[in-house]
Amino acid sequence: MVRTADWNSRLPLLAFASLLLVAALWAQTVKAAPIFSPGALDPGATIIDFESMTLGTTVPITDGQVVIDSPTGSMKILPQGYTQYPGVFEGQYLGQWPTTFTFDFANPVSEFGVGVFDPNYPNTNLAAYDSQGGLLEPQIFVPTGSPGGGWSTFVGFVRANADIAQVVLTAQSGDLIGIDNVTYFREAAVPAPAPLALLLVGLVGLAAARRRG
Ligand SMILES: [Ca+2]
């Protein structure tokens, strides 16, 4: 009898611990991971490098899956090649004033990255939103360099599920930036952690059964 009582008293704790485990694993699954290198994205990702586009073409620019735009936009395809970031700024790119870019996906994606040329001011940031306009993760701040056109970087997100419907790149007033190698990938749907949820349900049920017994 004493052993049964001890077992029963521990069941709620066990169930609670299981709940915490499920919550922790779930949070890890849905959390976005900021990335700062093209190599962090899937090798099968689609890359828009602007090389085949006519110089001077203005936004919106689309490849059928993503629309690249700028809210008040005069962004256009420019010829100048920047090579500070090998493999990214080596040819045509998209730039000019103003300095906010939006990326809207016809079908949400799980991975996104973009080369950013010459961000100089703090608080230049990248944010990802779901199809309801909800912020998926706090914005990440784009690494910045000294003024003068000698700096470029690469930033993005990798998520477990394809829930990124829009990405917004916001630069600070007066800071001219450009983008290149807009990269995206759609991961196949990942099912919810069903086995763990079932384990939790089972433990709760066991606890209830023990109490009744
Ligand atoms: Ca390019």
C-alpha cells in the first residue's frame, strides 16, 4: 500500500515533467535560427542573383514564387559589382533608395537568406512574418561595417516549418543598402511531435487510472 501511494504521488510530477519536455522540444522545433552565411541554407535552395535581369528594371521584381518590392520604391537592378562577399556581390544587384525591402512568398518558405551590401547604421534589421502578418521571431540585427562601400554581409532565417510568408529588411534613414542572392527554400512539412504528445496523454491517463484504483 505504501509503495502504491508513493507511485501515485509521483505520477503528477512525472506528467508535469513530460509536459515540460514536450514544451521544450516543441519550442525548439518552431524556433527560428538566425543565420549569417549562405552555407547555412539548404544546398537545394533557390537563388535570385539578378544577373539575367535587364539593368534599370525597377521593383516589384518576381520569379513567380517571391515578389521583391520596396514600399515607396525606386529600387532597381544596378550593374556595379561588389566583391567584398565572394559568391554574393559579384555582379548585378538590387539597390538604390529607399532602403526597405519586402519579400513576399506565394507559398511560405522555411529558409530565407539575403546578401546585404554596405549596411552601416545600427538597428538595420531583418524580420520574418507568417501568412497572418504575425511576427515569427524577434527581428535580427544585420551586422554593420564602416561607411564607404567596403562592407557586405549575409543574413537570414532557418525554420523547421515552412511558415515564412514575408520577410522585411529595414535599413536606417540615410543608409543606402543593396541586396543580392535572395535565397529561399521550402522544407517539407514536419508533423507535430505526436509520439511525445501521446506519451503525455498516456501518462495522464495512467495517473487517472491509478487514482480510480
Ligand atoms: Ca548578383
